[in-house]
Amino acid sequence: MHKLTMILLLMLIVSGVSAKDYAVSSPSGKLAVKVTVNEQVSYTVLLNGKEIVAPSPISMEISDGTVWGAQAKVKKAKTTSVSQELRPAVKVKRTVIKDEYNLLTLTFSGYSLEFRAYDEGAAYRWVSATKGDYQVMSEQVTFAFPADHNIWFPEEESLMSHQERAYLKEKLSNIGSERFGSTGMLVDCGNGVKTYISESGLMDYPGMWLRGCDENKNALKGKFAGVVLEEKKENDRDVRPVKYADYIAQCSGPRVFPWRVMLITENDAALVESPLIYQLAPEQKIENTDWIKPGKVAWDWWNANNIYGVDFESGVNNETYKYFIDFASANGLEYIILDEGWYHLGDVLDVVDEIDIQELVDYGKAKNVEIILWVVWKTLDEKLVEALDQFQKWGVKGIKIDFMQRDDQWMVNFYEKIAMECAKRQLLVDYHGAYKPSGLDRAYPNVVSYEGVKGLENAKWSNLPDPEHDVTLPFIRMVAGPMDYTPGAMINKTKQNFHFVFTEPMSQGTRCHQLGMYVVYESPLQMLADNPSNYYREPGCMEFLSVVPSVWDDTKVLEAKVSDYIAVARRSGDSWYVGAMTDWDPRTLELKLDFLGEGTYTMKVWKDGVNATKHAADFAQETVEVTSGSAVKVNMAPGGGWVAIIEKK
């Protein structure tokens, strides 16, 4: 028995508490969960013996009037240990994930409650043994804290949302029950400890949002959309719920419910390194995954197809997309996207006269470039089988599906339906206008990326994202899973010089800040958002962008502080790629290269230029020799960045 578990049990015996208390600790014993079963069920999480999550009541109300977790009697308590290796079909941070945890299962009459304790966090879920049909009327989810901590709060105005939020810095006590946010959410527990809250295994159930709590100012409580009874289609993409049921899920028979996840770390780097959401996700549901190919994408919409230096009029037409294909082929990019404009809105099979999909697919295949099609979710759903069959017949390799902007039970099931139907036809899926990843990408590895992030597209019309937002995302949004931020701007501006131009957009921060995103940000389908004509003018940058991978064999975070800076080293084969980014503060980091093996390596560097503080696009290149004993000084301008490729000499 682990020392921390023994201490917990002794505390319970000394205090005279009956056998209604249970404990499970993580494999190393550093983290422990205490579960108390009295009039209600509550849990507490401790890290190195210190309370991180205070006693937090949980329950689930069912339509027959029973409340799981209320006046409950444990019929059986069982603890098991699991140690296994996961090998994701599409790599997640590394080729092999060590999945080690202890599991406490409390069995009640008609249901059970599972708690997993990992060294880096804890999670719980309800498991139903109920037969027949029933509704979940409500779920009580509580994350209580022992003090009024600071929080990064992605505040929302509506449950109909693309979940593309800025992270407001708030006190727990300032939120209150009327304000709410999407997940994940990050709580600063003091002394370097952070608690990241989200969910995994979100299947056939509404997504979890979090609100404040009037009765406990230091707590967050779950919020869920009801089952949608009536909806109003406002246009081709916005289908707004206008009437909800008084229950949140319609269920049938035995099932598991989503995991409520707390990733608890003693340093910010561990937030970025942890694949805990993936580890808790449902196991893979499709057999053949050989056809799933991660890669990079030349994307048209951000740059408005505004190419130049050609002898044809640019726009949504075959000549323009052949230009994109030629660019992708010349630079080793696996895909291009045809975004909005290739079909008449409202009918996904009514292709505009200027586009011939079959011709583009054939042209691309001859040049080793595949096609991905953007679609509006509602328009696709109205002709789902017919449209996906046609996409497969054309030889298209995937879809970018957009504007769902809901996560009620029906919409969550729609995500799975799309993943499943696309897998049958060997189509990749990139969800835009979407909620955060919650484990679907493990069940269906053809789900290669998600938006649900305030990414670069917003620079076309707003002052976000900016560098501080950029170095907040890896510690919150990216913890959930793949993040389609769509980096790659070649027009870069200082804070003073930035302005938004819809058809010739720019980014805030330096050129190397953008390059750094290709190492720091995770997306197996990684975009090059800018104009191919602009990339052609930047051969120095394309030396990097043409070779940087989109999935990785290993990941090590070298330096990290939420909202301030991050430096990540990732390995692909025998090569290491290092990326660093800073907020608006200029910064010098010293990066130790002790992750390298023996011998001498060549390190090719892209760094902020001498004048990057005035002209953000300024960058310089250099090549140096390094070993595992080297420490590299990384100097970054305001909003700056730094990247390197390290290869054995």
C-alpha cells in the first residue's frame, strides 16, 4: 500500500469515520483521491498530502426519481492497478504513451462510480447498469478549491458557441452562478501547482461547461445543455435551439458517462506534455487505419485566394487551385483545402461552374497532393450519404466540417456519426466551428484536428490573437487535443503597426513567432494559412515549413510559463525540432540540449532579426554545432519566436 493511501486511511480511522470513506492513490503515491459516501458522495484530491481539490459533492439525477450519489450504500469497493502502453494510430505527443493508473470502483445498486488516479491527475465517471430507457435529468459536477484561486476563464455568452474564447484572468469568487465558460479551464492553485479541468469520453451526452457557485465562492460547477426539442434553421449554417427539455440526456440500457478530468501539475511544462485526455478516451472503434495520413495543408480562405504574379484572375476557380497544388507539390505538402465558395451555399453537391472537382483531384494525385473539401455541417447532413459517396468517388481525402457551434447530446452524436461515416469511406475529418476535443480522436483516428480555438483567422477582423494569447493556448486549449490554429502568416507586425485587412491579413508578433507555432502547436493536419505567392517570396522560411512534421515521436517541454513563454523540443525520426515563443515581453531563454544523444549535431536556427522589434518580419538564420552538453541562448523580440532543426552530424 502506498504511504499516502495509508495516511489517508489512518486519518479516517483516528477521526472515527466509518467505512463509508475510500481512497485510491496514483502509482507513485504522490496524488490521492479520497471519496466520502454519506448522505451524498463527495471527493477530495490531494497532491503530496496537500489538499488541492476540496471536498466536492457529485451526483446524477435519473428520470425514475433516483439520485445517484444520494443516500447511497456501497455494495462493493474494488481497487485495481493498470500499467500498459498505448500506441496511437495517429501519434499524440509521442509514439508510445505509458498509461499507468490505479482505479477505484464503487458499486451501488444500479450504478457504479469509477475514480482513476494518475501521477499527473485524477478523473471520475458514472457507470450505469440500468436497463431500458431513461433520462438523465441533471448531473451535479463540482470542483471546489480550498482558497479563492486565480483562474483563466474562457467566458461564454451562450451555449451556442464556436468556443473560440480569450482567457480572462479572474478570481474564483468573481465568477458567480450567472457567468459560465467553456472547458478546459485552468486554475492557479499557488506554489506552482495548476489544475486543468475538462472532460474525456464525451459520447452520446452533452458537453460540460463550468459556472461559478454562489453557495461556495471557491468552487466551479458543471453546466449542461438540455436535450433539444425544437430548433430554428436561420440560414445554411446556424441552427439555433429554441426549446430544451428539462433533462440533459436520453439514455438506453447500461452505459458509461464522460470522465470529469483534473490534470494537476507542479510545473507548467507538465500541462503541455500530458496526454491524459487521450488516455481517458474510448478505445479505437475502427480497424484499418493505414490510410490515415497526417500532413500539412495549403489553405485558401485566410489569404482570400489573393495570389499574384500569375496570368489568370485569381479566385475560386481551377486555375487558382492548380496554383495551390503546384505550390504544395513543390514544398512537400500533402494536402490543399477548397474552403468556402466551391459549391453554392445550401446545396453541397451544387458545384459552382468555375470548379471541376474531379479535374483538381486528378491533377493533385499526379503531383502527390490530395484534396480536402470544406462543408457546412447542416448542408452536408441534408445529403450526407449521397455527398460522402460522391466525395469518395471523386477521390477526395477528407472534409473540413464547419459551424456546428453546439454540444448538446444530439450534436455530440452528430460528431460521432460524421467520424464513423467518413471512416467507412476513408475520409479524414477536421472539425471547425466546434467544441474542444474530448476523446473522439482516439475512438476515430480519422478525426485529425479541431478548431474550438481563437486562432489566426480572427486576425482578419480583430486584435486577437496576440502573442500573449498565443502562449496561453498550449497550457489550456491544447491540453485537450489537436488544435487547428492555422499558423503561417508571412505579413508580420509589431503591436504598434498591426491592423486588420480582410483580404491581405497579417499577424501580431514576429515571423519566428509564427514559425515557432509549427513545433509548439499540435495538429496532425497543420495548415499553412498564407498566400502561396507570399511563401514563394520567402524561401528561407520555406526551408523550415517544407520539412517540419505534423506528428511527433517524442515531446519534451524545455521551458514554460503560462501566458508568458514556452519552448518545446519534438523528435521526428532522428531529427529534433525546437520551437520557442514569447508574449509581448522580449525574453532570453537558456535551453539545455541534454535530450540529444551522444555525438555532435548540426543545429540550423531561424531567429528574430536585429530589427524585429521595428519590422516584425525580420529574421536571421545560422548554423552551429551542438552536443547534449550544449546550452543555447535564445533571444526573442517582443512577440518573438525561435526555431531550430537539430540533426546528427
